[in-house]
Amino acid sequence: MNQNKRIVIAVVILVVIVGAVLGVDFIQRQQAASVAPEDMPPGSIPIFVDGKFVASFVPDDLSQLEGASFVDAEEGKTQEGWLLRDVLLLYVKESKLKADTQVTVSSSSREKSQTLTWAEVDAQENMVLFDLSGRGTLKLVSKIPSFDTRDDWVQDVDKIEVVQP
Amino acid sequence: MKQRYFSTFQLIMLALFSALVVVAKIALRTPLQLSGHSGIFWMAIVVVAARVVPKPGAASVIGVTSGLLASFLGLGDFGFLNTFLSYGMLGIVADLVLWLLGGNAENLVVAILVGIFGHVAKFVVKWSFGLVTGAPLGFVALGLLRAIIGYIVFGAIGGLLGWLTLKALRRAGFFAYLAEKR
């Protein structure tokens, strides 16, 4: 087989791989859409306040949010995205959030969660924000000393809970 | 006496390239905030290594060794296994593609394709992990497509840089020096 044929075959294989990945993602979205409630589109992050569903954080909301970023101390990478504070304020009135209100962000697939107070989330210098991972899922990161490493951060976020004290 | 597949010199070179992959991953920073941008230097190193040690399996050794190093150093956001498999698969696939395309990393198209396939293999491992562990669907619907395109483009740039490095090495007489050593 000549080199050109091999190159063409390689390109075809690449197209098939990309097509398979996108195809599986599309099927997953279709399946998720068929069972998800209308107010919880696939990929969105549901927000619960005191156990009650209030809204889903959806990509359309991003246009209303300002970006934020910081360089993490652990690996020196830029973490860039949208502040959790701004996301919450889209759906929850600021007057309802007290300094000791607990905000829990969790990932069921990773079995990880992080609970912060509203005071911590609200402080701009803490940079509690959602970074978009390579897979397109959200990762909660921050500069808070007890929550500033990859082990602590919450990858593949799928739920936000707000609990009033 | 049975001849070893890799000479001691080649194994030392492969170990150095493996370390270089990890050091580059830690030390080299690009201002690009796009998925897969590390492929620029990563795939360049793999392409160069596959020519400096021109035997099938060289890129796999680099992938697996750098994967072990990176895992023990705690690199990556998704844990030990994910880091090891993604680094390892990158090397194995780069090797496989190089072998299928005739094994000449000094050919521009081959170098670019090795870069693309190796880097996409890393993406596929990470994506498969998400699938297996039941990770949520991407928040941004087109995020996955953007990520794949990023991996392909940066893998290709890495392959191109590797090819340019090989060209520079040849001009500097590095391969003639290697041939003399043999």
C-alpha cells in the first residue's frame, strides 16, 4: 500500500473517531433530554435552596455573567470562568443570603462536594469560580487556602445547594 | 547472547524524553486558555523521540514512563489512573500510527498525523473516563466539539514543531553523530 493511501486511511479513521465521540455525546443528550424536566435541560446544573429546586444554571446564563480568572498556586495554571457568587445571584436574591448561609457544590460522579459559607463565596479575593474543563463540564475552583488544590476542587459539578442556617 | 531490543543508550534517551515530557508539562506555560494546548510541546517531544530512537515501541515507552512519573507527581485533575492511561495511550497510539505510516517521523505529513492521533488518543481516554464514571454531560453543548478541535489543532502544531526540530537536528549533524556511535 502506498503512503498516500495510508494517509487517507488515517484521516478517515480520525474522522470516524471524532464522529463516534460526538455521536455518543449527541445520543446521551437526546436520552437525557427525553427524561429531564423542561426546566432542567441536559448538562444544566440544578440549584436547590433549602431542599427546593429553584432553577437550573444553563449556558444561556453565561452571557449575563462577567468572566473571572486567577493563576493557581499548585500548578501555575490559569483557572478561568464565572464566579459562583454571580451564578447564585442570578437565581437567589442577595437579601436571602446571609454571611453564614451554606453553599454546597457537589459532583455525584466523583462523589465530591464542597461546602462554603456565603461570606467565603461572596469575597471576590477568594475567586470561588466555575472553570470549564476540557470535557465541557464545570469545575469549582478557588484561592481559599483550605480549598486551593486539585484534590479539594470539585470536578464535573452537577448540583448546587443553598441552605439557610 | 540475546540482543536487547533497546540499547542502554536508547533507554537513557527514552528516559530523558519521558522526563522532558513531564518537566515541560509542569514548567512550560502558554497563555492559551484552550483545551489541549499542552500538545504543542508534548507531541513535539514524542515526534522527536520517535526519530531519535527509531524503533517501534519507543513512543510507547515514553508514554508509559512519563505517565508513571506524572501519576506519582500528582499531575492532572482526574486522578492517578486517568493521568497514567492518558499519557500511556498517547505514546502507544503515536507509535501505532507511526508504524502504520511507514515509521519516518521526518516526513512532515507523518509527523503531523502522529501528533494529531497521539493527542486525540489522550482526549479519548479522558472522555471515556467521564463516560465510564458517569460524569455529567458537558455544560456547554459545543464544548466537546471545541475540545476535540483544540486537541487536533494543537496535536498537529506539536507534530509540526517536532518535524522542524528533527530538521534542525539533521542540519546540525545529530543523526550523523548517532550513526557514528552505532
